Amino acid sequence: MEKKADYIIVGQGLAGTCLAVVLMRRSRRVVIIDPNEAVTSSRVAAGLYNPVTGRKMVKTWMADRLFPYLTDFYTDLEELTGAKFLNTTGIYRPFISLEEQNEWMGKSASEEFRQYIRKVHCQSRSERINDPFGGLELAQAGYLKVATFLGAMHDHFRAREMLRAGNFVFDRLIIHQNTVEYEGITAKRIIFCDGSSWEHNTYFNWLPFRPVKGEVLEIKCDLEVNFIVNRGVFCVPLSKNMFRVGSNYDNNDHSWTPTERAKAEIEEKLRALINVPFETVYQKAGVRPSSKDRRPYIGLHPANEALGVFNGLGTKGVSLAPFFGEHFACYLEDGKELYKEVNISRYFSLYYNSQK
């Protein structure tokens, strides 16, 4: 049966889901094509969102816009679906010295960091954590249960007959100047939110992706904390004695197979973080669709504006997808300019060179 839509979205990961939501809010007709695979870059993700990151603990890019937006976004969708997937427990980062403790005592009063600091702890929070100098407790931080979120939204989309299960077959896409057709669906535009499947995308594989493999463990231990601990590795409470721990970063191995090397690396860093024995009960790996410059890829194809892309969110998909889904919708629907840092026009030269 023929179906008319405003947008076809390929992929129901974090990017595709968030874009579909903001377009639905504008009463646009959306059809999502997704194979609903159990293992994807979004579903494997640990789901942390953190406004202050890195070895040097700097405020993450665009934090002042991203983090206030994402809390309301996911909370609204919890109310919509009746599911619970956002955990706002906060993140605790142990200090490694008195000097670091003093530095953050000063930063906590600064305008730049004040809203992101819940408390500076000058003493250990737990004898089970290696934090003799205390640590920094971050606000506007936590984690999204990504698989739960995507599953709840999958059911929501399916109930509204917006979802078509199956792999996208590029040979079946018919492209016109102002519309596209795919298996009986006619739409104004098709937006590829295909995550780590980008390399099979013949329309946007000229974008310089830099995929990064990451592995996480699930461990059993008597840590007895109800907050995220993050230094070297993160340790996220899942249930009373179960925790998710990770992650490593591998730029060379792009397989989805867990490795003993990564397990040993993560376990070593965990032993430096906590003071209790643990048992690793599960390990999984995923490949993140990261961009060359660590900024999302958003925009329309240089040769045909019926084709669009929203990808390259890398390790920060939970925090980037809601805000930039809205940002992309404002571009598509209202004609507002995209931020130059995310607009794929910054790499149009690669497309033109590929056509020579």
C-alpha cells in the first residue's frame, strides 16, 4: 500500500529516535526504517552523560545548551511512554591529590562550573572507593538506560504505525529532485541516522568517520554505592550488587568481538578505583560512529537536498542527540542555519573530490 510521508528516517538509534520525536512534535508524518537489531552502537552504549569530562576535567562542548535540554527531553518521553530510563544520580570523580581538591574548591565558586558541581567532598565518601582526598560530585550528570529508552520508543512508534522493520536496501531507493520513494513510501526527504552502518551508505560514505571500538563489563561486587564513580573507568550501579564498568577506546580494531586485552585493561583500572573484590560476569563490545573532528555530521547532500544525514555522535550520543535533533528540525522546517561546527558542508570538498 502506498504511503505518503514528510520524512523517512533510516535507523532508530539515538539520533533517529530523537529526530523522529522532534518532527512528530511538529505534526510531521514520519516513517522509520529499522531492523531492530539487539546489538547496535546505540544499544551497546553505557549511556553516560557528563558536563565535565576528560583528563583535564574541562566543560564539554556546548554543555550550557545540551544539558538543560536533555533532562527535560528524556523526562517528557518517560511520561509519554510510561517507561523509566533516565537516571539523574550524578557522577562522583575521586581526587588524586590535595592540590586537585583545592583546585576544584576554587572552581566550584566560578560562574563557568557552578551549575555543574553538586558538592566538593574533602573526605572519602566510602571506604570501598579509593578516594582518600575526597572527590568532585557533578550535577546535571547521570546515565540513560539506552536499550530501555529505544525499546520504549520502538513500541511507541510501532503503535502509531510509523515503524517498518527490516534492513534498508539502497537499491530500492528512487531519488527525484524534490522527493524520494522507497518500497511504497513517498517522502519529501530521507534522513540517514544509520550509526555504525555508515560505511554501507553510498550517499554519505565520503564523510570522514573515525570509528572507535569500546568495550564494557558487567561485574558483581559489594561496592554498596548508589552513584556513578568515574576515574580512569566508570562504574555504574545497575542493581544491588551489579555494576557496569568501562570503557576502553580502540581506534584500530573495528570488530564487534570482545577481547581479553580490553577486559584486562578495564579490570586493572577498576582495581585502582575501588577497594573491594569483584567478579566479571559479562562483557560486550561496540563500535561508535565517531567523526574526524568529534562533531556531529548534520545536513543535506550537496548534490540532492532530498537526502540528509544525522550521524557521527560518537561517545556522546545521549547528550548530543536531543539538542541537535531539534537543531536539525529547525533547519529542515524553519530554514534556520546549522551551526558550522556540525554542518556537513565543512566536508563538501571531499564529496566533490570523490566525483572526479
